[in-house]
Amino acid sequence: MDESPERQRRREEVLRTHAALKEALAVVATFSTSTCTTPLPPPVDSSWIRPSR
């Protein structure tokens, strides 16, 4: 059972897209595992500031 030329082109396109997405995810994973995060400082207590008129 042979594939039609259109079906074959579609299959090849899907395989190329899959390979490109797999490569992109590998790049993203490299960045997310090698990036260090710094915790945020505690919130500022501004209760001592009087509202201006």
C-alpha cells in the first residue's frame, strides 16, 4: 500500500516539525537547569509612612 505524494509530504513535514520541537525543548531544558534563581527580598514595611494630603 503506497502513500500518495501529498500524504508523504505531510508525513515528512510532521517529522521535521517533531525534530525541530525536540531540539528546541532540549535548548530550553539546558537554560532552565543551568539558571540559578535568587529568592526575593522580604516585603517593605511602609506602615510608618503618613499619607500626604
